Amino acid sequence: MSEPEKDSNQHQYQHHPDQPPLPPHHQYGTFEGVHNHPPQSVIGFPQPVPPPGAPGYAVAEGRPVRQHRLPCCGIGIGWFLFIVGFFFAAIPWYIGAFILLCAQYDDREKSGYVACLIAAIIGTIAVIFGVTSW
């Protein structure tokens, strides 16, 4: 056996005379990049850059901004209407749906108004099927 035995899983790459030689640090792998692009020296997430023309980031000084407390024991009108709708024949749910669709409201109360809208739709469907006695 004059030639060393080759493993069947290893591949021998031969250099062709019409191709330039590969650099000595070349490795075959999934994330090797292109050969004509210089290697990146920084690895990771990009760092924040200040806006153009600004010497640095502005820092707000003073008291922290506090939002006002929501009405109805801090839960908001939307959730209050949703809970009360179980006791007052779903009329508060329609009021909450009307507020969601036609009035201005605090964004923190949107989830309560959406719950009223869904409950009003389900209540309407239940009444329609109950009246038609399916």
C-alpha cells in the first residue's frame, strides 16, 4: 500500500493551475462569507449613533412624568362597564362598544372597551338565536 488510505467521508480538494490559490486561512464552513470582502472586526449588535448635528444625547431633567390614575377604582371605565354588564342586561357593553367606536378614550382603557365590544357581539348573537329558537 504505497498510497495512504483515504477516509470515504473526507474530500481531497486539488488546486487547478488556472485558478488562483486559496489563502492559507481559508476554511470551509457554513458561515464563511465571500472571499473578496474584508473580515468584520466588530461582532455583535450595532451601537447607537447620535442624530446628525447633535453633540450627544439630550438628558431630560426634572421630576419623572406620572400618568393620572384611571377612574373607577383604577381599573378604567371600559373594564367597569364590562363587569357591570353582567348585572344590568348587557346595556353597559353596548355603551362600551359605542365609546370604542365613536369617542376618544385613554389608550390604557382600550382593552376594557374591546372586551365590551366582544361581549356585546356575543350577547347579540345569543339573543338572536334565542328569539328564533334554533
